[in-house]
Amino acid sequence: MLTINNSMRLSLDKLLVEYHIFSYKHPVMITFSPAGYVLSKNEVIKGKSAWAFDFFKKMKVNIIAFSAVDEAHGFINESSKAYITELSGQLSNFPERLGYGASMGAYAASHYANLLNLDRLLLITPRFTSKKINKECNFTYCSSFNGKITLIYDPFSPIDKQWALKYPSKTDYLTFYGVGHQVIESISNIEYLKTLILQFITDKINPEEFAKQSRKRKKLERYYSYLQRNPTKKNSTKRKKIVRYYFIRWSLKNMDKIFQKHRVKIKKSLRRKTELLR
């Protein structure tokens, strides 16, 4: 049974589950980590939290967080399936069950939506690259899910667009143009992610407000660097020159951010190499 008012942590085979239940009178948020947040066994031993766990605990939202360990397995492994099957019978006391994930995590939330009896889903750029696993688990893009789906993606990303449009026609789509697969990072960088999630919890996401906030993407380097790649392959020579002009102009105004970005990359690279040596 789920323990009340106490943070619990379970380390299973290639899976970390972390939860904190404050009250059965409020909804429970169930999250799955993206492929970019696969934990190493060493990180688990050192106590690194499951993806999104600290965020929701700090906001005093009932949270059950799943993170993949050692491998981006899409949570389609024996330990994940066994625990989620067991968990599903313990969620009926909550007034609502909410699912949230990005990329691989959105894929997993979609796959387990019916088993967990979820009422609503917030999916950001759902995608999983393993065709073998997709086939083995009979992934259906929530075709039989009767709850409410909010799905956020960048239509300029061909792969994400292809995935997004396979979801049921009743899906509520929100578009965030020009950042490719890094939608959740970009929403966070414009400081709108917390607001968006709180709106999701109360079922009050405002599409007009989201569209207005999404225009702030023009303050991000990612917006210009991604458009420079010509992801849709439809840019004319004139359009390419315009994008490059605005990217250069942004770069000259934000040299400090560029230096900080490269500094973070170097630190991450050194940390990975140090862990490998250990």
C-alpha cells in the first residue's frame, strides 16, 4: 500500500520509483522520465531523485515518479510492468489520476494510461525510437483511452509531428514552433512550465495564454539555431538569410548566455568521463 505523508523510494531492476502522498482528497500526478534523464546506478545510490519528483513534492502535489535506470527502455520492461500493474489497484481512492511525461516519458504515460486508469494526460513531444518495443507492447497512441489528452509539440519537427497526429482526433493540441524536440526545455526556459503544469492539475490550461507565452521563444538561442537547420526543408534562400540574420543579431546581444551554455556542456562532459573512469 502507498504510505501517507512520507517520501518513499524503491530501486528496482532498471527502474527508480519515488513517491510522496500528501492526501487522498487531491489528485495524484504520475510522471515518467524522458530519455534524456536516464539515471545511472551510481546516481541512484547517491540519492538522485526521480524525474519531476522534487518539483511536485515542493508544490505539495501527490506524486508518483518513475525514472529509467541505466537504459532508455521506455518503461516496457518486466520491473516497470510488474510495479505499475500492482500500483494500478491502489489508485482508486484519489479523485483524479493525472499522467505527465515528455518524449519517452510521454510515450510511457500513453502506454500505461488505461492500466493506471488515468483521467487526464499532459504529453509533451511523445516519442520512442525503438520500433521493436513499440511492436512488442502493441503501442496504440491512446486509441482506446477515454480520458482527456493535452499534447504539446513543434509542427516544424517532422518526427514529432508524425507521432503527435497519430493520437485520437479528440486530443487537445498545443503548438510550440521552432524548437524541435526541445519543447519542454524551451517552455521551462521561458519560465512558463510551472504555470502550465498548475493549470493542467486544475484542468484550466488556457490555449490563448499558451500561444501568447510561446512567442517568448524568440528570446531563446534554440529557436534560431533550430530554424537554421531548415527542419521542414522548405526554406527559400531568402528565408535562410533572414533566419541567419536574426540568429547573428541574437548572438551578439546574448554572448553571456552562449558562454554559459558551452561552460555547462564542458562540465557535463567532464562529469561523464569522470564517472566512466571510476
